[in-house]
Amino acid sequence: MPDPFDLARLELADDSEFLRLLREHADIEALRYRDGEYLMREGEDSQEVFLVLKGAFVVERASLRPDLPPVILATVLCDPEQPGIVGEMAYFDTQLRSASVRSSGGSFVLRLKPAHIDAVIASFPGLTRAICAQFSSRLREMNKTLGGFQAKFALNSVQRMANPEEVLFRKGEPAQTLFQLATGSVRLEREGQVKVVQADQLVQGFLEPGAFFRKGLHTCSATVESHAFVVAIDRTQMQAVVRGYPELVMSLF
């Protein structure tokens, strides 16, 4: 089991965002993992996101043959200037862990909940840049690896014509479906303000993607203004959307 540790051991600067993050969010755990200890295991149903401040970790996946050792996918070195993040897909989805991550040597780690990532994005620009840089790299690697398996990870969606005055979603509703506008226009209403938008005025035509990816509530109501062609993507397709639209995901950060 990992042991708690004091960030003072890392001799961070007084204005370090890591120190401020722990001061503002006391429920974040600062843990030291020993060599060989697992941060997470393949197949687990867990939601933690791990920010590795110092040390190294190994990402591995079980071999197709049980008599063979795990396949090592990556070994990552981390320090406070270039922290590592693992388990980040928990922020977007609730599927089982796709790989195991174990400490290589002693590692100093912050164990976060997905909600803490929202706090980082809102108030910690340095950490956000570091997280986004690695996440962007991870997405590129993932897309490259999965390039030969496009059919397996094809995005299943519903495409249809929507009539004027059809409500796509209402303010305050859970964002269970991601809507993409291909043609036509949609009326967005928020706090008494009304705005009519077309596909070319939206990021890749998506309506309120932030609420969908962050599993939040819609901040406005969307009603079809003129006949529109829309694409509806269910939450079960979250990972396919992340893989298919990495630029969209990064824009939300």
C-alpha cells in the first residue's frame, strides 16, 4: 500500500501550483508508491486520476497468452517540471482500466478524483499546460496505435433531419447526448439571452460539448430554428468521440 508523504520532501517553490492545489483541495491524497506497487490495474472499475510529480512509472497490458509476461507499452520519467498523468480517461468515461500502471522505483503521486481536473483547468494554468501537453501526446499515440482498427472503434451515431421548434436539450438537463449540427440553425437560450447559430459558428458543429465530456448539466437550451440535419452521439460512444475528435477535446481545456 502507498504511504502518505509531505510535499515539503520535494523542496518545491513556495508559489508551486502543487502546494496551492493541496491547500485548496484537502481531499487530494499525496502518496508515495514503492517500486513495483501498482497505481492501477488493467480491468479495474475505478475513477482516480494520478498526477506523478517525481519518479517513474511503467504502463503494461496483459499478454494474449497467460503464460507470457505483460507487454510493456511505455516507461515514463517524471519530475515537478514535467509531471505525468495516468488514468486520465476516467475524466471522460467510466469504462474499465485498459492497462496497468506500476511504479518503477519510488514515485511521488497526487491521487485525484475526476472532479479535481475541473478545478485544475479553472485555476491552475501551469498544471493545465502540463496535463494538456501529455494528454495531447497520449491521444496521438492512441490514434496511431488504433489506426489499423478503425472499424472496431467506429463512431456509432444517429443522423436525422430535425424540424423547427424541436428541442434538442434544455438548460439544467444532464448532457447524456452530444449533438453535432451539420446544416440548418439552432436557437440557444441562456439567462434570457437568445442566440441563433449555424454549424460554421460552432467548433466542428458541436453543441455544448463541454457539458457532455465533463458529464455535467447543459448551461443553455437548444431549439431547432430552421430545418436542420443533426448527428446525435450517445454517451456510450464517449471514447470513440475522444479518439475521433482530439482537437475538440483539447479545445475544451
